[in-house]
Amino acid sequence: MQVIPAIDLRDSACVQLVGGSYTDERVRIPNPLAVAERWARLGFGRIHLVDLDAATGRGSNREIVTAILGACANVQCGGGVRDLETIAELLDAGASEVVLGTRAIEDRAWLEDAVSRYPNRIIVAADARARRLVTRGWSETGSQNVIDFIDELSPLPLAAILVTAVEREGRMEGPDVTLMRELALRSKPPLQASGGVRGVDDLRALAELGASAAVVGMALYTGVLDPQTIIEEFPE
């Protein structure tokens, strides 16, 4: 299993939020490019980059996104990507994959078009709160069950499906192992799990249930997880 550091961009800074809430910011680092370069230098083979301002309609951090894509290899990038032009721009700028959320959930025809143009270069973010899909930067909770949505995605040539247990995000109370196990058994594309990781045992549990990757934020930024220990146990 691959462990992927998360870089969430807000107001030109690298941040970590609890439960995706803009009112509960626990980490703020003013130079996201330096953060990305540090993760790469330490030996992480992939970075998960999200423009939170674009995802929530508050603005854009495109210049920083472009700088990170130009400086680091294997960056999966998303946040407010809702048209084909933006997908093309991010891939041209160096993104290894583009992460799609809200529009991919709400517009199946558009998602199929995007995947047909860029097979195995698209990751769908199926973020969920209490197993219900959430959209627009986690501000809206829909009625569709995440498991049913994963079943619908199975025929598509996706690079991966990223599932974040939103209620656990940033809390370091442990991942939703039960949900992730169910999804790993059902998902044909590789499953990336996110939300709640608090230690190496959580990463081992996700690896054992079949997750292809774990996206980790708060535990890395607060020092609860030691990067070198992770890299040694989960080599690329």
C-alpha cells in the first residue's frame, strides 16, 4: 500500500482542517511548495494536492498548484475541477492524475466523457459523511449511499477511487475500517482511503483490507506519524 501525504491549499497556505470545516483549522504552513518538496525529498512517491478554495468556490490557488506540479512528480491534483479544460490544463502542467468530485458525482455523462478522453488518469473523490456522498467542498450532503456509487463507477477505466470518511477527517480517531473494507471488496478500480489515520497500526489495517493507498494529513503534520518510519514500512 502507498502512503500519500495530503497538501490542502487555503489562502495560499498549506492547511489541515478538522472535518473539512473552515472554522476549525489546526495547521497552517505559509509555503506549500516547500512542503511538497520536503515530502518528495523524504521519499514519498506521490502527493495528494487539493485546492480547497476552488472546491468551495472561495477563490483559487492555481499559481501554487502549477508550481507544485512543475516541481514534483506523481502529484494527483483536484479541487473545484468541473470542466474538461481544467482537466487538460492540470495534466499539461504535470499532474499525474486529476481528482474529480462534485461534477463527477452529479453529472454521469460528463464523467464518462472525461474518462473516455483521459483513461486511467482520472480519480473520482467519493467523499462521504455517514456513508452519504458529500459535494461542494463537503458543504452539501446528498442522499446517495457511497457503496451504491462505487458500484456505479466500477465499469469506468479510473486510475482510482478516493473515499474520505469526512466525519473522521483531521480528528486522528482512526479510519472507518468497516466502510473501507466493504468498499475495497466491491471496487474494481484501486481504492484510496482517507480520514482518521492516527498511527502505523491504522495504515496496516487499511493495507490488510485491500486499500491501494492511504492519504494522510493531520497525523503527518502534527508529528504523530514519523515520515521515515512510514516510508520504511510502506516503500514505494
